[in-house]
Amino acid sequence: MRRYQGTLWDGLALRRQRAAADPDAEPRPVALPPEWEAEAAAALAALAPASRPASLPGAAEAWIRRVLAAGRKSGLLEEAGARHLAEGLRALLLTRRGSAGAEAWAGGRETRFVLNLPAFLEPEGGFDLEGYAEACALGVRALEALSGGRAQRLRLGFADLAGLLAGLGLPYDSAEARATAAGIAALTRGAAEAESGRIAARLGAREPVALLWPMPPAATPVPGLAAAARAALDAAAAAPGLRHQALLALALPDAVEALLGAETGGIAPAPGSTRPVLTEAGDGSSHWAEVPTRAAMLATRLHPDRVGALLAPVSELARDAMREAVAPFLHAAPPAPVALPAIARPWARPAPKSQAPLRRHAGTTLHVSVGGHRVALRTAEDEQGKLLEVAFSLSKEGAAFRSLMDAFAHAVSLGLQQGVPLAEYVEAFAYTRFGPCGMVEGDPAIPRATSVLDWAFRRLALDYLGRRDLPQPSEEDCLGDAVGSAAQQAPLLPLDLPEMPAASPRGRRRALKLVS
């Protein structure tokens, strides 16, 4: 630990445990502060490269050292400035206020830095405006150094606006919440561009200062936020020039947000009052349990009489209004948030007496295994029990496949909210064939599935449409890599589809197979 002497890591207590990036990966030893939760340990296992034991100080110092080396080489950092930046980055990480993006942890020159908004809440419920502005400046300085002074576009962003709003006692779908979000975005942009101006004074300006500025809110429920945002924008306007074309951009969350304890990315609404967590039993087995979300714990501590209103599901109109509130201050359009589950509540539809109880947890979250792959299906309903949103979580699949499933779920949710009947989706996606497929564990009513979508939409048909007429696919239909007919064995190139009589969409799908 000699290399950490004289730094904030010196004397830091660490808890050692075994963790993995996902439930199906091989766990490895990781070390992090004792009060950090299991999700942070899994995030550290995902961020720290290689498969050897990892510690928070060791993994963080790897990219901090590269920031300092590149900053000195580019002329951005002197020795005193390098020490100040390093301690600032360590402090942000230890307080879980901010960090460089996942690619920087993996050894790349990632131009992303994320700030965790709820971590700037003060114990009485206020917001640390001065600390946040300084964190924005540190993030810009670190990104500029990491790029070697060559990047013209940086990506400074914030996460978990929903958690901040819950801590402040502001419902997501309210004018006060939108004014607060706009004030935070304005302060972020002003502080970032002011730092870009200071860097330009040292290394040379590349861009002129904008002549027209977006107007920050005149007032917000957060004391001093409107004035701080205006002062930051005025300081940026006074710079002789800027070093960067763009600075402020939000991103979908990854392992860095999980390490910091942020529950949502950017301006996405809160996920509800509970979240599923995979816990280890004393006999070595694991099971899913529902625990309170951090937003729920914040709201319960600071606003115990308003938890339900603060964590209520929000409409797509509310999400659009929030995007419109912050968009003028961003240099890139904010990503559309993935559909999230509603507030957890007891499940009201008992399983038929002839079947074993389904593994369903509080709220509308189901956990099963399809072909050996763990899958979670989450749904949200309105007050009348009508299905509004669906979302998937898959543990084994790659990032590209998970992103496609997220986008698919969001598209289905938008359709449901616009009045597309669920029966149409069931007809379109039940019995679709692609891996993972095969035996279904955890749902006695559906023992086999030709794909994750097949299981999900037949399950939704049972729960919301009362459909018990959908037949079970054969074992041949659920084969993973094997195909069962001459038509399916025909080569894909050249693209010579076999002739077949007209059939229903479901019938046509059984003769096609998705390959990778």
C-alpha cells in the first residue's frame, strides 16, 4: 500500500468479497468500502480488467495515473495541478459523486465522465451547488487530460435525476421537477464551458463563445440553483474562447453508474419502490429478493408521507416534457429511457390450483430460466390493471443483444400506451424461434419455449388475456442449434427461400430460424 501513502486511499478500510459481472460469470475477489452494496461489487468486477483479484483503489488508480500522465504530456497539468486533480478524482469516487466512463477503466481513452446527482444531496435535503460546479470542472479537466488535449467533443453527463427529485420531494411529472432538471442542466453546462474557457486560455481556443445562450429557469424549488446556473453561464460567456465544440451529453447507464450507486441513467424516471436482487443463501444457493430502491429509501427518510406520489409511474408525455426541459442545455439529444417497472405491489392473480406456484415477486416481476439463461420480465400497469410497459433483463447475453431487447421492450411499451391491443403482440411474437430456447424453469404453465419472446408473450397472454388455448411447442420446435426440416437446413446464401403455401404469421415463423 506504499503507493497510496499520502492520498485519500491511505488507511481506507476495505471489505473483501467474491463478485462477478453477471450471475453466470465466475466470481473473483474484489475489495471495496464496507458500506458499498453487492451491486457495486459486481460493477467493480465488470470494470476492472482481467480476471485476477481487484480492489477499488487499484482499479481507479490505473486510469487516474493515465489521466495525469497524458495531462502532463499535453501541457495541461503542472505538478501541483496534477496532484489537485488526482485527489479531486479520488474524492469524487469515494463519495460516489462521479467517475470516468467504463472505457477509461478498461484502459481506453473514453471521453465520458458521469456525475451521480443524489450523491450531492445534503443531509437536510438541499443540494451542494458549489461542490457540483467543482465536480463538473474536474470532470472536464480529466477528460481533456485523458484525450491528450486532442478531443474537440467531450461527454460530461449526470445520472439518476429521479433519485435527486425523490430526495428533494418533487414528483417527476411536475413543473417544479422540470425547472429543477433544467437548472441542473444549465449549471452543468455553465460550469463545463467555464472550465473549457480556462483550458483554452492555457492551451489555445478552438471555438468562439456562443453569442446566444439558452435561458435558465428564473426560479427553482432548490435554493440558490437558479442563481448558480446563471452565474456559471455568465462565467462561461466571459471566457475569451472555448477549447471544445461540445461538452454536455447524457448516456444510458453502464457499470460506472452501478458503482456510484445511481439507479437510473440521465433523466429517466424512478424504477419504483423495490428492485430485485440476487442474494446468496447460507447453503451456497441463490435466490431473488425484492429490496427497497435507493430512491424509495431517500423519499422515506426525507418525505415519508409522500413516497407513493414521488415514485408513481410516469407517462410517456411526462418523459417527453422532461426531455424538452433539459434539451436546450445539452450538446446532444438525451437518450430515450428504457421502460421501467411500476411501483411494486402484491400480485393479485393467483395461479390455477392445478399448477405449482409461479415464482413471482412483489410488483410485477417474474424470474425464470429459458434454455439455461436467466430472464426477468417486468411489467407496469395502470390503476385498472391494464398492461402499459414491459422490460426484460437477461444475465448471459452480450451488450448488443441486451440493447436490442431493451429497444424492443420500449417499442412494445409505446404501442401499448398508444392503444395497440396486447393480443396483436401475442399473435406477432408467440412461437418466434431464436436462442435462447428450450426448457423453461420457474413457470409451470409454460414448460418449453421457442425463444425468450415466445415465453414472455405467452405468459402475458395468460396473465392479461386469460388465454389458455395457446398450445405448447414440441421439443423439436424448441431445439437450440439443430433444425428439423429440409427447408430449415437449406443454405442461407444465396438467399433462396423455399416455396411454401400461404400461412398465418405464426405458421410462417416456424419454418424460419434466426442464426448468428
